[in-house]
Amino acid sequence: MFSVCSGGAGVICGRPALSSDRCLFFGRGQLSLWPAGKASRLPAVAGGRPAKPAGNIKKIIYKSKMKTIKVFENSEADTLLAWCRQQPLEVEVFTGRETCRTKKWWGFEAEFYFNRSHVESRQAIASDSYLAGLRDQFYPEADSILLYRYEIGGTIGEHLDKQCFNKSVTLINLVDADSDLFGNRPTTRFRWDKQNFELRHGEVVEFDSRVIHSVPKLKSARYSLQFRKIR
């Protein structure tokens, strides 16, 4: 970074100029200070203004997109929903406080306390052939599976997932609400990278958990079945 400053000749930001300083004049009495090591990056000065660099200099940030892998047929999604309802869940506690969610882990569980993640072994994924089949289909490398249930009105604010996980997560959204005459259920709003997505019942999505995401206040109860890999 550089700072814009003003002063008399031989004075930079209130101190004497050094031979290692490299400055660009933007106008009378105004200059910007660059570290000497960055001198080779400076554009030429013309007419009291920095000259345009030869060619466009752009900082490119590559960001993966949230994508839908599959949407289950209603009958398949309802079978998975029935399986979710049979699972014994416990209230989630985060930093000593109960959240709005209940949960169950398979493989490895990651808890966060004392400002760090703690990984513990839980029920083996292979102990449930139905769950293992889903893992093999959507994320074969996953060694941590988490089932959440959210009640009506539940919400989770903007956050990033724990650093102990790989950034990629696969999620199956299941809506626990009455269906219409065509067997369709309400959608679930999900925010990722400041964008709103309406997840359908039985929709399987993959996204980068290092990008900020959240669950706005829910109008219908839902299950979220998530597949991850410990780093």
C-alpha cells in the first residue's frame, strides 16, 4: 500500500526523505510513498500525473459457483425425508449456547470451542448402508456427514465453515412440510455469496464453504444432510 502525503522538498509524511524512498507526484505538494522494493512497478510520470500503464492490470479472483448436482424425484426425496425423521437427533451447542438446530454426525464430528476446532470420531458411515450409498453417489471422499433439522422460524446468520474441513461441501435439502396436489413442497431460501437461492425439496447442491453463506428465517421445517471431508 502507499500513502498520499504532502510536505516541502525533501520531506515525506513529516520526516526527511530517504534514498530508499520512491515517490510519485500527483500535484503540487502531493506525493505518494512507495516502498523501495516496489520501485520497478511504478508507472512513468507525465504532466504531473502518473502515466497509464502499458496494458491493463487486473486482479482476477477465481471463485467457484454454487451448483445443483441433482434434484430427486418427489418419491425419492420423500423416502430420504422419512429416513431423516427416524434419526435420533440432539440439540446443537455452539460456544456454550444452544442453537436453533438439532443434529447427528457420522464419521467425524468437528466442534468449535476455545477458539479452535476439535475433531472426534462418531458412528461409522458404513454402519448405515443407505447413508453410505448417498455418500458414494455424491461425495465418495467424504468422511464426515452431518444431519441438521431446522424448525419453522429457524435461521443461521452469515458464516464460514470450520477450517478443519475441505472447502467443498455437498448438501441435500429436504423440506418437512405438506406438499401440494402435485406433490411439490415449499422451497428453502439459502444465501451464498450475498445471493439468494431457492432450494427445492430433494435438491442436491455443491458449494464452497469458504464463501460466506447463511439460512434466512425459515417458513417451513427442513433437514439438511451435509457431506464433507476433514482436511
